[in-house]
Amino acid sequence: MPDTETNQFTDDPATTGRCTATLITGAGGEIGHGLIEALSDAGRTDLVALDLRELDAGLCRRCCASHVVDVRDEAGVEPIFERYEVTEIYHLAALLSTTAEKDPELAHAVNVGGTMNILTLAARYGLQHNRRIRVLFPSTIAVYGLPDVETRDRAGAIREDQYAEPATMYGCNKRYCEDVGRYYSEHYRRLSSARGDLGPIDFRALRYPGIISAHTTPSGGTSDYFPEMLHAAARGEPYASFVAEDVRIPFMTMPDAVAAMLGLAAADEARLTRRVYNVTSFNPTAGEYAGRIRDAFPGADLTFAPDAARASIIDTWPADIDDLSARRDWGWAPQHDLDAAFDDYLIPAIRARAGA
Ligand code: SER
């Protein structure tokens, strides 16, 4: 049976020895679900989950241990590093953009404070055990801040070094954490004579577009209109989109988001020309999504009732991002374009679930 604990450790690592572990924070979130399923399907038995809440039983069974602890709590998280030889971390815990904008100080505490806690502990234990710990970090298109809609529409597909001036607390948090992760990888304690050529952490980040899953819905994001629209239609419920029909941001499917993270994790560090990569797949408008959804679920009651405040966040995000660096450096290529996303993944998976 997997081990579900708060931060109480029942056995003594000094006598049991430390087994290696892959730590996943925010394990109960949307990406956590997809990632844990993919890693455990691939035979990984070293998954240690961390989340603020108890994991659901299905996910828990796929992990060797699951800890209920706040990612900001150093005293609560440190025993995990004492007990396990953590070799790799997927640091997913964060508040998404809409939630973050409602409570920016809390978002900063969780998104930045939680990341600092994980990086600090990883650096400490990495140095203590002479091991470089790989940290994978989901960043976001929210790190981009286009000054106005005209600029956005003219800009086309944005590269990593363009317009990286976020206009949300979530974007600021992620942008800053990208830099701190790079610092721990390349410049950590640069005045110390004891430091080696490399930092204690090998930090790698993906700037994700919106993500669409056939199985889960996100909460508190500003790209949620597409998943909410799809899942409402599948349940036969009406849905009014909080963005207008002509809103266009990039998206990818959850299997592609997970594959991107695993692809970047597996990439030879010598081939990486940067630590933060754009990844994307398709970018139709909200209206085009509604059309596709109506094709699959005839009679779906989908309308548009834009919420100006929420839509103003999305107006600062790019209509497209350029993921050439990821394609070139570590062979990134999405499995699902728009047609495949609907025809091979979303609709069959939703129908299979409904039939089951
Ligand atoms: N999906 C995220 C959000 O909407 C953006 O990365 O907050």
C-alpha cells in the first residue's frame, strides 16, 4: 500500500537507508494527474507525491508515498529530503492566474515562496549528498505581457526573449522563478570558493500555453474557458464563455504537455541552449473551439458573455508562441494538432468515459 502521511515519518532513515525518489509537488493538480499517470504507466515506482490535500485513491496507488504538506513549509517538506535521496523534482504546486489576481500576496507566497523552499532544500541536500538534482518547472505564456491588442495581433509567434514583461501576479511569479532556477543552476553562491563549476540544481522550465485535458478540468486559470466549454457540453450543460469569440491564445493537449515535460527532463543538458523553453501546438479562437465542440455534441448550448476584467488578462498574452528552440534543442514536437486533439484524443476519451 502506498504510504499517505502528513509530515510525520514513522521509520528512521538512518536505519532504513535512503531510497531514491522523484518528488512531485502539487501532485493532485491537473498536470500532476497527467504526469503521475504517465510516469507510473512507464514503470516508475519511485514517485513521492506532495500536495496540500490528500490525493485521490487512484493517484495515490501510483505513488510509493504521498505527503500532505504545504509546499511553503520548510519544516514540513525537509523530512522528505532527509528520508529519500531525491534525484528529480517536478515542482508543479502553484496558484493559477485568475486565483492569483484575486489574492496577489497569497499567490506570491505560494508561487515564489514555495519554489524558493523547494530550491533551497534541493540545493542543501544536493550539496550534502554530492548530487545535482534536476528540477522541472511549468512556466507559462502569462510571463508575456503584450502592451496592447494591436501589438499582440502584429507580433505573431513570440520567442522566449520577447515581451517578457508580465502583467499578472502569476506571470511575475513564474518569470521570477525561472530566473531564480537559472541562478541555482549556473551561479549559485558564486563568491564561495567551495562551489564547483555547476550549481547544485539542474533547472529546466517550459512555458506552457493553455492546456486541455479530456479527463480533468483546471481551476483558477484564465485559459479555463476552453476546458470548461468542452466539459460542460459533454455533460449536456449550458456554458457561457468569459472571453469573447475572437479571443485567440495557444493551447496544447495534456498528453503533449506531459510529453514535453518528460522530453525536456530526458534531454542531454549539453544540448540545451536555454533553461526555459516555449512549447505549443494549436491556437484557434474561442469561437472556433465552440464550433468544433458543437460538431461533436450537436445542440451544445455554448454562448459568449465576456467578463471584461478576466478577458483583460488574456489580452496581454500572446496569440501564438514560437517553440523553435525546443524543437531544435531536444526534439520537441506535439503529437496532437487541432484535428488530432479533437478526433484522436478529446472526443474519443470523453465518449469512452460517458459509455463506461
Ligand atoms: N493556464 C494558466 C492560467 O490560465 C496559464 O498558464 O492561469
